[in-house]
Amino acid sequence: FGSALNVTLPPHTPNSPSSSKRLILSHQQAASTKRQKEHQNSTSPIPTTATMFAAFRSPTALSAASRAARPTVRRCALSSSASSAGAALNEPLTQADPELCDLIEREKARQRSSLVLIASENFTSKAVLDALGSVLSNKYSEGYPGARYYGGNENIDRVETLCQRRALEAFDLDPEEWGVNVQSLSGSPANFQVYTALLETHDRILSLDLPHGGHLSHGYQTPTKKISMVSRYFESMPYRLDESTGLIDYDAMENSANLFRPKLIVAGASAYSRLMDYERIKSIADNVGAIVMSDMAHISGLVSAKVI
């Protein structure tokens, strides 16, 4: 304390036991008086920690002097900024981004005036749109229920568990025998998850050719170029339609399987309007020791409803 005030304290003597205390006190008073004068002459006073703490706890309890000491101009600026931020967060899209809003309205008009026969592009319900636009979109939730990498996921866990239960119920599957991953955002990453779970790099996949109704995520490639990452990670060979009938040529598929010896056969399509002969595909797979994967993204609703 003496060093901070550049004070040299006199040696203690029995005759003046409080001399050093008086000296310290006098310097404290001098420093306090100096601070008060500086505070009075200041055009932008800064509140003390005690004043700010009191303002936080009970603004109405502040004295007039304490109120005068607060940075009024700064407070108004902060209040204005907070008010503007709050208003921006509550603006509808029509005001916040008219250009984007117009594009959404154009897409809405296109969908209303078009006839789309892709099942996975059917109109979603208002309830689904409400869920997609809910506060759930604010939360990070990597991992699985009960094993997340972020805290605060108790409600997300309940939502995901509910979705898993309903997915199994939709297909009449016993949760004691079956599991389900409901985190995939679309069919392509879902397919890739299956591939990486069942296959090693450069294992072989036999799947319907894209120009014949297959899907890009089934390992499509041209004679000169590997198109998707699936065809880069794995080796793929297509089976095709009998173009005279428009149906899958299962005899040719069997010949290709015997020649190629795939580890996985994909039974699924994105543009094939007939039912697949799953029993025949399973028989072909058994003969070469392959796994059958059913990609039923486009027909899953019909399967769960037991239409097919």
C-alpha cells in the first residue's frame, strides 16, 4: 500500500503507536478526495463496480447520485442495439428477406401447377412443416440418445427415441429384434451408411443401372468416369432392363452376379414402375454369397401401408 502511494512509513515507536495508521489514513483521504474531484470534472463518468452491481440487483434502489454516475448515453445505445436485434429476430421472412421470400413463393406456385409422380416429392403436411421450423433446429445433437457430444439434449433424445419407436411400429417390427437409425437426411447418405457398415473399401456392388431406373447412390459410373463417391470407394457393376419388355432382366442379372461375384446386391430403383422380384434377387444373392439391400425410399409408404 505504501509503495502504491509512494509513501515511506516512519519507523514504529512506542510513544506513537498509531502514527503510521494516521499517515495511511491521511493518504487514503487525499486519494479519495482526488478521485471525487476527477469524477465531478469527468464528462463521461464510469460507474463503480458496486454501483453496477446494485443496478443489476435493484435499479429502483439507486440514489440520484448513483443514477447520475451511470453512463446514460452508452446505456441508451446498448438499449437501442438490443431493441433492434430483438426486432430483427421477430421479423417475418417477407420483411427480413423479400428476395428469398419471393423465390419461395415462386416454388410454391410451381408445385401447385405441376403434376409430380415421384413419391418422395409428395406434398408434406402442415404438421411436418411446423416441426421443421421449430426450435429443434437450434440444437446441436451429434451422437445418439444418451450419448451426445453436447449437453442439453434431453428433449432431442426424447424426440429421436419417439421417432425410432414409431418407425418400427410403422413396419410392424419388434424392437427386441430390430433397430433403426432415423438420423439420415435423405436416401443417399442412408445408402452410404449401409455400404460402409457392411462393406470394406473396394468391395463389389451389383445394382440397377442409372439410365435404366437406378439411382446415383447405387454406384453409377460411365465407361470412362466414376460419377459418385460410391463408385470411388467401391467397385460396382450394373444390371439392366430387358428393353423389349421394360422389365428387369433377371437372367442377365444372375449371369452378371456369377461373373462379378458381388458382396452386395442392391434391390431398389428411383425410376422403375414395376415391382421387384425380391425372391429371385435373394436366390441370385445366395448363389454367390452376397447380401441383399433393399433401397425402398420411393415405395416405403406403400410398404408400411401393406399395399405392396
